[in-house]
Amino acid sequence: MSKQDRARTELHERLDDTMGQDAADTLMGYLPPVGWADVATKRDLDAATALTKAEIHAEFGLMRAEMRQELRSGLSELRTELQTDINQSRTDVGELRAEMRTGFANVEARFERSLRQHLIAVVGTVVAATGTLLAISQTFG
């Protein structure tokens, strides 16, 4: 048993002898279980609270700075991705336009070939019909 515990026990016994068991227990209950040097004062608690508040404020400041940095970094990455996507879309649109021009040129070329073939066929039919009509008119004519 420590010296302090022994002293508390002796005090309790003397109080018990003088005031009775209940009063001794009540009075001992009001005494701190440790020496007065180990008891925190209101000033000690205020100082610790102030320190804790300062630490919390500092921690929140760091957290805000980290969050701002992460947000800026994330926005920067998003901006880069968006710009890349826009550039890719422009490239894709340019390629699509080129393909459409090529497709329209091919359709136009096929249309012109088909028109020429039909024109030749019509002219040939007209020439043949004219020749047939001339032949018939000379025969019956």
C-alpha cells in the first residue's frame, strides 16, 4: 500500500471514530482520490481547452487547405479531360464531314454515270425510233 493510500485509510478511520461511518464516507467522497498536485484546476482546464481549440482550428485550417487543393486538382483534371473530349469531338466531326463529302462525291459520281447511261439509252432509243419511223414512212410513203 502506498504512503498516500495509508494516509487516506488512517484519516477515514479517525473520521469514523469521531463522526461515524456515514459522515466519514461522505467526507472522504468529497476528497480527491489523488494528491492536490494531481487535481486539475479550472485554469488548467481552460488552458487545455484553449490549446485544444487552437489545435482544432489549426486542424480544420489544414483540412480546408487540403480540400481546396483537392478540389482545384480535381477541377483541373476535369478541365483537361473535358478539353481532350472536346478536341476529340472536333476531330471526330472533322472526320465525319470528310467521310460525308467523300460519300456525297461517290453518290454524285454514280448519279452522273447513271444519268449518262440513261441519257445514252434514251438518245439511242430516240435515234432507233426515228430510224424506224423513217423506214416505215419510206416504205408506205
